[in-house]
Amino acid sequence: MDRYDYSLLEKRMKEKKMSQSSLAEAINISRTALNIKLNNHSSFTQKEIKAISSVLAIPDTLISTYFFKDSVQKTVLRKGG
């Protein structure tokens, strides 16, 4: 499964003063289900993406930025290894 970086989505939630619980309730899913999706253990459906975008006032032109930004794993280089 692809891994996405939802940090912008989480930042938008904070800007709109929405917790995971309140957002989940607004889009009619459980808080647990939302948490699983934000942690890349399951994918958002198109219906959920549309609903979240509406609740958080995310413009259609920015949906890919919020929902499909690839998660980049950071690596640490060690000297003299």
C-alpha cells in the first residue's frame, strides 16, 4: 500500500480547530477509522476525501496536495561507517 504524508491535512484540521473525533463525526465515520487512515493503515475513499475537503474548506485544486503527497522516509548517514 502506498504511504502518504497527511501532515498538511492535520495542520488544516488544527487551523479549523477540528479534532480527529469532530472531523470523523462530521464525515460520519468513527474516530478509530479516521486515525487508521491518517496513519496509512487504510486508504481514504473518494467519498471521504470529498467530505473532508468540504468540511475543512480545501479547494478542489489542492486535494492532491492534502491527500496524495508521498511520504518520504528520512535516512541518517553515519560518518566513518
